[in-house]
Amino acid sequence: MDCNKEEEEGAGMEDDDLLPNPGLPISFPLTSLHRLLDRSYFSSFHFPYNKSSVPLPPKAAADRPRLLVCHDLKGGYQDDKWVQGSSNSGAYSLWHWGCVDVFVYFSHNLVTIPPPGWVNAAHKHGVQVLGTFITEWEEGEKICQSLLESEESAQMYALRLAELAQALGFDGWLINIENKIRKDQIGNLIQFVKHLTISMHTLVPSSLVIWYDAVTIDGELDWQNCLNNKNYEFFDACDGVFINYTWKEEYAKVSAIAARHRAFDVYMGVDVFGRNTFGGGGFNSNIALKVAQEAGVSAALFAIAWVYETNQSPNFQEAEDRWWGTIEACWNYVNRNQLKFPFFSDFNEGFGKAMYVDGILVSTHPWSNLSCQNLQPRICLVKASQESPFHVSLSSEDAIYGGGSSLRFVGSVQIEEICVVELFPSQGILIGAPLNVSYSVLLGPSSQFCLVLKLQHRNNNRFIFLTGQNSIEVVKEAIDLSRKPYLSFKYREVCHDIMKVDSSKLDQNISAMSRGLKPDNSVEKSGWYLRQYFLELHECSLTNIYAVSHISELDYKKALQILEGNTSQGYSLSSISNDQGPCKLDTAENGKDIRSNRKIMSEIAPLVASGKSKRYYALLGHIRATSPSKDCFCPLKSCKFHASIIEWLENSEGARFTSLELKWVFDNQIDSLPRNIAKQDCACNESSLFVHYNVYFRPAYIVKNEAELEARKCDGVDYSKVQLRYLGAAFVQAFYVNFLPVPNDCNLLHFWLQPFCECGLAQDLKESPLCAVEVPSENSNVWKLNA
């Protein structure tokens, strides 16, 4: 890609030669063929940490135009290079996965390996992730001469790239050759592309290899801006072509004709920075997408961090919502969420100003870690008042139940009105057994809220309302709470108040870090409600989840009309599939992504004052749907949790620190279940019992005799009352602790490992693995001076 931006910050990223080994795990590219050839990457300390932990759900290539997005943020490897997360809550992130099919991590290094955070976040949404192999200009010519020295060398390097993708868990490569190629090596270049494609398909099912339109079959660097006979052989050797972004309007149709039956494998490039790109890019990027869509080809957005890099007003999150709103409005192919069972989302965007677990504040420090991102909602307004403003957005400013954000519903709702928001459209999760459903909600005065599950059975739709009073099935003829055509319900609701923890006394004991719920029928100000339901379902599938906001008692029949599109007020909910666009509704607000209007609070006051409406405020903290089980957590006696590679440091002022690696392994996760718990009773997937782990730390002092005990009573610190310190989240079974302060009067360091299962439940810390590390005496020679 012929980029004319200023010198990229990450372009000089080095291989691991200059990285600390050991040290904080980091993602990095390979900058030479030698590094690719010798496989030294696999022996790096950083390699195990760079493995993705979320597999791509099995899926066939969509038989429709697809949307590819290409990263290219300041040369790559910015905050996202820190595998265990960074302290920058304002780091670039992507949460609009709804219409994205392929994500490419791009930099100007020879072999760009996607950081695992991007792979994990994309895979949770069913999006494929590609790395980039790029050669450019004179240096690129020299590299290609070695790469293509023979057919054997071309195939060997292709296999090395495929091995990297397989080992790290991403899904393929973008091949970008932007330099001249010797004519006698063109055949070997085609072999390189073909062998890489075959190797990827063999090692990684459903993988992709895409060619970038730059060099021609004659070996000239000559961007064609369409598919034609000068680049067709490269296209024919792989899974698709990324057309350079300076094409003219008619070139999309030309490319579709040239591709014949493979028109969807042609991705018309659009440079969001607008550098000679059709339509001008920026907030007009949708113009080019429409042309590609009309021609029946796919599209590729290059440099999607444009909003972030150019500091679009008023702020990144609002401007990003606005930009993606233009993309989603014109691209008529909604990629329905690849939901799986158990289902869980706490709306975590992968960054936050603090960290929460089950409503408990565990860290006040800002953070970003894309691996922490959970399934993101679509947020499409199905029905709301035409007169009253209503806004739904992800927020890190309000109360939070889990991670760093919650889903906020705010606005003005007329007394008899119902606001319905689509959250998670799905291709359908098959349910053949009883179901536990829970969600956490925080409500403002006069505000009422419920979730609605849309179920399908033998082509019939049913809607289950999960309210604060009951679980109710509503049918067309009437509200009949006793009707049970194929569903029977057992209702259980518990209103729990989340423990209020003063941040100055945070985690003074382990019990405060348990599940985070205190049984209490009363709710304090700003308290969360945890609503829990047990549903007996038979042979049906979950196809959608909606949020319903209202002020007065809910009119179920009216709500059902809205959900089924049978209202006479002009609002309708059309079906959304892979070959149909978002619903077209009669008002500007309805049916659109509604996250971009942040001026709503100023619009509410006049309406409330006039008596037409009431102020509405609600927060949704999480949604969980899982099979009933006695416990998601198996006994952890089989967990071997230990520290290694320990370094003890002391500075000139006498302050002490340690760096070490924590590792853990389970003998056999499933076989370690108690005999009275059958495998099918466990809500977790057998292949990956725990999806991530939180790591905590606290110093300790173990007295060895009566004299020490008496001395510490006088002037020693009672570490049992010192708060636990949240160190971070691990997505592989290792965590590196870097430069951790060691109090001078402690002789033991305690590390807790808190597993999280697929359904989002966190293990009680009292039952979680504990690793104790003995601190050397102050006179020990293991202490090294830290310069």
C-alpha cells in the first residue's frame, strides 16, 4: 500500500533480539527472512504469551459481498503490543464488529504478526484475522530475490508463514508485494502464493490468503485499481484480491466481470484517509462501499483508525460511533453474532478507567486489553417515541458490573411508550434443555426494564419477557400466563444488592472478593439488581435478545406487536439475514445504530418539564444464559501454581522489587470433576474449562517464634488487612509480574489465581489457587542492585 503518511511510529519495530528475555510479554513482527527461516520466534520467551486463546467458530465463507477492515495504526504495535494489557484506557479499540468479516493487522514490517488481543476480540465475534507479509521498494526487491530464488525456497517460506499462523491461532495472510519482481521469478512468486494458500487451508481450516493489487504479472510495480489480466493469475492462486484504493467508479463492475463466479473474492480498497480514493474517505467512506455493493463485489476499508489518529471531534468514542454508523447504514450485510452456548456478555469493550468483577471494584487504575473484550451488542433501536429523545451506548463513566463498561439507556420516555432495542441478533443457539438466565440491572427513579428472549420452534416465534416480577410468555391471541405449547417455566428471581466497597478499604479480606453478591431484598441507592430465571425449554433456538425500557406498567400485547412488527404506528422489525440489510423504518432514529447522539440529556429537560415524558435511566451490567449446573468450577487441588525465573532487585535507596513468572497447569480439567457431577452438567466447554484468569497479589509475614510475634504486635504491619492488588488478566496459563514492589518487612508474597469460566462466573478467591513465594532475607546475596 503506497502510504504517504508521515513516518510510522511502529515501522522500526525490532525482532526479539533487543527485547528483555524474560520481560513483560510483547507482540512483535519479524523483520528478516532469516528470522522466518530459523524458526527462532518459537523459542522466544514471548512466544507462548502471543498465542490466541479464542478459536474462530467454524463457519463457511459468506456467500455474499464481505467487508474487510485493515488496521494500520501508526505502523502497528502501539498499546496493543503489550500482551497483558497497558495502562492507557484511551488506546485504540474496535467494538463495531457487526458487519465485519475479515480483520487485517497491518504494518510496514516484513512479517506482521497480529497481537493476540486483536485475534481474541475478533474471534469472539466470528471475524477472521490476517497477518501481513509485505516487501517494499529497493529493500523489498532484495528480499524477493532471496525469497524467490527457487521454487523450493518459495514453498519453504510459504510453509513457514502457515506454521506461524497455525501456532499463534490466527487465520491467514495479506500478501503485499510493492516492488519490482524479476521476470524470471514471476513463476516462483505465483508458486509462493499458491503454496501458502494450500498450506494455510491444510493447517488452518477456513483460512484466507489475499493478494494486494500492486505488482503485475510482468513484474512491474503498477497498481491496476481493478481486477484484470495483469493481476488475475495472483488472484487465481489464492482466496481473494485487495484492489488498490485509487479506482474509478466503473472499475468495481469491471472487476466483478473479470472475477466471473468469484466476484465476492474481490475486495475494492477504500482508504479512509481519502488519499486519491473514490468517494473521498473519512465520513464519506460509505460512498465507495455503496458502489462496491451495487457491483456485487466485496470491500476493504484501509486505515480504519482514521477517527482515532485525526482526533475527530468531540471525542474518539462518539466520533467512532458516528463513523461506523455511516458504514453500517450503507453496508447491507449484517454479520449476525456467532453466539455460542453458554452465552455471556458484560459489554466489556477491552478498556476502562477501572476494573470490576461482579460489581466489585478490584482496581482503580485505567487499563486496556483487547483480550478482555466480550461480545458486543448490536444496539439497534426497534421502537421508541418519535417525540422523545432516547439513547443507548456503552459507557465507562457510569456504574459498572464487570470489566470496564456497562450498557446505558438514558433519555425521556413518554408515560405509555415502550422503547425496544435489539442487542444480540443470532443465527440461533440450539437449546434442548433447561436454561439458567441472569442479568444485572441498575434503575433510576420511575425507570423499568426487562429483557426479552426471542425463541424459535418449528418456524414459530415465541417471546419470553424476563421482568422484575416474573418470566412471561406473550402470544398473539392474548396474554396467557398458563399457556405452555412447548415451553414450561419455573420462576426464580433474587434481588441482590451488590456489596458497596469503599475504595479506601478495598479488598481488606479475601471474603470481600467472593462472588460479589450480598443477599438482600432491599436495594440501596445506585444498587444493582441481579435477576435470575430458570426456564424449561425444549427443542428451540435462541435467535435474538432485546431490551425493553418503559415507565408505566408494561403493556405486553403492545410490546409483542412491536417485536413482531404488527404495530400500526409505522414502526416495524424486519428480519435481518446475511443477504438482507438492516430494517428500514419510518423515522430517522428507529432501526439505526443509536450510539452517536450524546446531546440527549440537554433535550430531555424541556420534555420532562412539560409533563409529556419522564426522565429514564437504566444500566445493564451483564447477560448470562447457561445450563443449570451444581458448580462451574472443578476442585483446584490438581492445579500446580508456581513461580519461576525470579529476580530480586534493590535500588540505591533500599526499595526492593521482584520480577517473576507465574505458571499453572491442571492435571486433567474435566476428569478432576467430582464423581457426582456429570460432564454434561458443567456449564463450561470441555475443551477449555477456563477462558481467562485474574491475578492478585498481597504481601505477608509469617512469624517464626514468639519473639517475632510480640515484636510485630508493636510495630509490624498486619498484612491480612492490606488490600489485595489486582495485577492483571491472563489468557494463557502464564503471567509475568514485572518490577513488583516488595515491602521491607514482609517475608512472603502471596499470589491468587481467579479463574473465569465460559459463562462469565468468577471463582471465589477463597477457593482459588494460591502461590506463596518466600522473600529472601535482607542479607541474602540474591538481591541485585537495580541501576
